[in-house]
Amino acid sequence: MASYLHAAAFAFCLISSISYTHGYCNLPSKFWCSSAEIALKCGVYEQCKRNEWSLQRDPELVNITLYYESLCPDCKNFITKMLYPSWQKVGSIMNLKLVPYGNAQEKQVGDHWEFNCQHGKEECVGNIIETCAIVIVQKISVYFPFINCMESSAARPEDSAKVCAKRFPVPLDQILKCSNSSMGNSLEHQMAVQTDALVPSHQYVPWVTLNGVHTEEIEKEAEADLVKLVCDTYKGTKPPACSQDNKSQGRCMA
């Protein structure tokens, strides 16, 4: 009798399972991918994974990193004529990172770092001001217009920072305090560490990486038409600006 009851229970569970599976699989196929469990039971897991679920993921943003120095003429030209306008057009599909250090050199003296910049002491000042702006403000939508304004100016970095802060809402007092403190010194050292960690090592600035990779071909495309490079790399629906062009070129050799 016990054996009969066990067999009956097993049969009931099996029938219930089959009914459950068939119930879902008898629905229109568009429902088969509504969960991994149903997809497995209906034998379409791999198809759902490949054709349905992958399309539901947000496409990854294009990572653009610029390694530069604040008073390099070619960096200033690239930022103001190419990078900033491109960011305004296709910033929604970009993850942009700025690293102000460039061809500078550093050495540790006691508990702080001394920087030797390619275009003199004022460039070191500019690098640190822009580094402090990036770290303190955090939002690129706020600090990049400020930095672009500074890079558009021929004035001393501290003077241009004061002028640009009147045009763009950044906490200038905090930024300048940072740039003249051990905090700013330490933050600029971190920019040096990031720059020196590049593989291959940078040979000039501006130096652009695309999704962490630098090649001469990537650099040429970035300098010639960054919008096109970003749009060609992006896998999602492209914004209207992807049909536009913009051109510039130039480098400061290390």
C-alpha cells in the first residue's frame, strides 16, 4: 500500500511538472524568455540569452581618457577645438576622464612631491588647479566647462581660474585652497601615477586612450574626428550628432 501511495505521489508531481511546463510553453513564444526558468523548461535558454536578454542590456559607454598638460599648445587646441565640442555633441555615450600631468616629472622630497613641468612652473600650477577641480567638483558636467574655459585662456592659470569661475559655478575658493595644499600635491601625484602606468608609455601629449587602449591609429582618429571615433565604437542607438564632423590635430612631444 505504501509503495502504491509513493508511486501515485510521484506520478502526480510529474504530471504537475509537465503541466506547468507545457502551460508556459503553450503560451506565445514571446513569453518564453520572461524568465530563465521558463526558458530552460521550454528548451530556448540559449536563444533567449543570445537574441532577447542581450538586447535588453544598456550598451556600454565609450571610455575616452585624455592625458595632457595645462599649457601645452596642442593640448589646449585639442581640448577646446575637438574634445569639448565632441563631448557637447556625444557626451551622452561617452565616459570621459581627464588626467592633467602630461610630460611632467616628479620626485619625492620629504613628505611631498616636487613637479617639473614641460612648460614651466605655471603649467604645474595649472595642472594642480585642474586636478583639484576634477576631484572636488566630481561632476564632469560642471568641471569640464570650467577646465575648457581655462584652456581657452592665455592668462596665468590662477588668473584664468578666477575669470572662468565667474562664468561657471565651481567652488573656486576650495579649488585654490586645494591647489596650494598638501592635498593638491598628493592628488597631482596620483595623476602622475596614472600617467606613468600607461602601457605603452606615452610619447607625447595630448595622448588619448579608447576603452583603455592607445594606438597611433586611435590617436589619429581622435585628433581628426573624435565624434566619429566615439560613434563608430558605440554599440547602442547613436545620437543625431554622429553624422557630424570636426577636425583638429597637434601634439607636444615628450
